[in-house]
Amino acid sequence: MDLKSLPKIELHRHLEGAVRPATIADICRERGVPLPTYDHDELARLITLSKPVSDLVAFLELFKIIDLCFADKEAIARIAYEAAEDASLDNIRYVELRFSVECMAFHHRLSLHDVMDGLVEGIGLAMKRFPVTAKLIVSISRDLSVERMGVPWPEPKQIARLAVDYMDRGVVGLDLSGGEFGFGAELFMEPFKIARNAGLGVTVHAGEADGPQSVRRAIELLGATRIGHGVRIVQDPSVVQMVIDRGVTLEVCPTSNVLTHAVDSIEAHPVRKLFDAGVPITINTDDPIVCGVTLSGEYSLIHEKFGFTLGEIGQLVENARKAAFV
């Protein structure tokens, strides 16, 4: 089945996990930023997983290398441009790129506005050159704080207000990402209220490392209409029914879910069970470079492993169209 020719929509793609290894090497070499290696192939081996890691926290450790390339506004514009270009090359017509603005700014002490302006510039140029529409989702890193990171780490409310300020320049949503354990939805109610009141979409990472109750809290306390991953809802039928009844869309990332041990194996993935139960699910890459995948490849994977037909894949694309934050 030729799925690359299928026009697609992606709702869950982290910009940090979509940076080309060659771009990381080029940017860091040009700016004198030390890397373990500047060899493109060797760097790719360092940041692309070939087998599952122990958990989500170990998965996130890979980004310590990637974070080094967000050196200035120009570098960030290049990275955003290439991310939109790569989506277009996989025949993705609409993509929402999410990112942790505080992490991108922190290592090189950039201003939050320099990061945002670089991203806006990059996707704007890409949209002029390629048949793709790219929008931005700002993520709050739930497990990082000024107490842990020090000044000038921003508060979550500041991130929410920043997202609102850029609504007229491509920002369409607010996200909550990072390690789930110990950083529940109840800690972030105020920033998400700011986002909702301004009209931003709300998506929350939940039910990936933590259980189904984290999905329930994301919906009830933060007003999430989309859940990043959410695969652990199968452990609680009442949460499955809640998601169906409220029309909450799951942003499922099959290969990533295996690599982070959200599921034990691709064969154990609940993607077919969720779809057949009537849960609105979409298929996504999460971090295409880190996970070594494309969106076309993820659709091929669920076709081969779970027998998804072309018609059912069309329904998944339609689910993404309906759930997009535009």
C-alpha cells in the first residue's frame, strides 16, 4: 500500500525531535558549540533510537544533545523551516509543530521572543515554498521549574501568555509535556485557563508514562480536547468511555510508544482496540528523527500489524482534520 502519496495531517510532532542530525552538526560547528561528534552519521546514531529505552525519562535524555543547536534566532528559523519542509516531503499537508520554548531558550540564554520569532520566520518561509500549512503549539515542561533550573526559567503562566501573544503569528495551542509522575494536571490549571480563555486549543501529554487517571485529570482540570498518547486509558473502561463521550482525540504515536515503554511491544499496542471501540484517534510520529520514523511509515506499520485498511486510514486522517486547532 502506497501511503506516501496519501495527503496527510499530523497533530503531534515535536520540533526538537525533528531536527536533522546534519543541521545540528552544522549549526554547532559554525557557532563553536561543542558536540560529542560533528560527523553527521555518527550524530544520527547518537540521537536516533534503535531499540526501546527503560522509560520516558531515559527517552528525554537524548534531547540534551539536540538542545545545543538552538543557538540563536537564525538557527531556530532554519530548524523550523526544515521541519516543515520534511513534513511536506512526506506529503503532510497540515502539521502542528510543538516545542518547549523554555528549553529552546535556556542553554544559550536566548529571549523567549527570539525563539518565537525564529520559529514564526522559519515556518512562514517554508509555507511560501512548499505545499504545507504549519502551525505551532507551545509546550510547558511540567517537570522543569525555576527552582530546579534557576533564573531565567519562566513560570508556566508566562509561557501561556506568550502563546496567547503569538496567536496571530501561527500559535494555535498550548501543551503540557515532560515527565508525568509527580507533576499532575492540578499544578497547571491557571496557565491552561489563560489559554482556553484566549481561544487556544489545549492538548496534554497524559496516559503515556502515567495511568488512565492522568488522562481524566487532563480533561477535567485543564480542559484538554486532545491527549498526547493516552494509550493507557485501556486500563480503565470508564476513562475510555469518558474520552468517547466527550469527543476527546488521542494523538497516538505507535513507534514512540514502544520506544518509551508506554506499551511493551508493537504487537501489544492498543491502537486497534481503541479504534474499534470508537475512540477518536490519530496517528503521529512524535519525534520523527529520534524515533527513526515517518508518518507514512507509521501508517504502513498499523496496516501491516493490525490490518488497518485504506478506508480506515482515511478515517484516521479525517479524525486529525476534525481535531486540528484551526
